[in-house]
Amino acid sequence: MNPVDDSMRSFVIVLPLLILSLFPQSILAVSEDKVSHLFFIERSKNKNLVHYDIRLTGNTGLVDIKPVNVYWVLENGRREELNPIERKYAYGIVHQEKLDQNKFKVILAGLKRLEIIVERMNDSFKAMVSINGMESVLEKIYIKSEEKRNGLPKVLYIDLFGRTKGTGLPVRERIVPK
């Protein structure tokens, strides 16, 4: 047998073992956290969506620190993180407060007056808001905007879509910025 082949075979066997021994926790770690979808934001500008998911522990309780995760799902299906400007001024979460064992209050950067309460309902977590004065499960936020001359968007209106907590009937409310 060729000595080069033997050394190459040894290298191929030893390299993965070496990598595993140097970084065992990062490579082999299996997170017990689970994710469950809450709601999304759709915009008139394009078909990219902003998703809001809840992070759960292995026993389906809320994680204690920053339980809501926000990210883009692009038109092509690719997932992407928000950039710092989007996170701070538009779609990010500016406040997360634990209210109870399975209950959090969340405030979005672009909708500071909309108080979202994330709580367990039956076997899953839901985003609860007031839509047209009725306690409702938030399903979607739609933002209608147009580009201004300086390239920044001007929000014309925001629609909240959900289902009432009591009856499950669809409900919608339009918010027109001043």
C-alpha cells in the first residue's frame, strides 16, 4: 500500500476526532429550546415578512430572558436577522417584561402604544392584544406605506388582524398614524 494513502487515511480519521475534542459542546450541543410561531408583519412594499416566534424551554414553558425572537422570512424563503436600524426603530422589540410564570408583555419599536401580552392558552402561547376594543389573538399586522422622496417609507395605515378570544371570530382594526 502507498504510504501517502495511509497517512491520508489516518489524517481523515484523526481530523474529525480532533475537532470534536476541541469543540465538543458547540458541535454536539442540542438545545432543549423549542420555538412556536406567534404572529407576523406583512408590508405593502414587498413580500418579505417579519416573524415573531416564542422560545420555549424543553418542558414547554417560556424562556426567562427575551422569549420572543424576531426575524425576516424573505420572498425566496430564506431567513435573515433584522439589521440594527430595523430592530431599534421599526420591527424590533423594545420591551419584554415577565408578568407571570407563562405570561410576558412585549412592546414593538414601531408600535409602542400596542401592548402585546404573550400568554399560554390551552396548549400553546398566543399574542393577545385589544383589537376594536375586544381582547383578541393577534395573527397578523399589515403595514401600508409609500416611499417618500428621501427614500424613507411613510406609513399610511396599519391593520391589525386577529380572532376574538371569546368567540374566535375574525376581527380587524385600522390604525392611521397622525
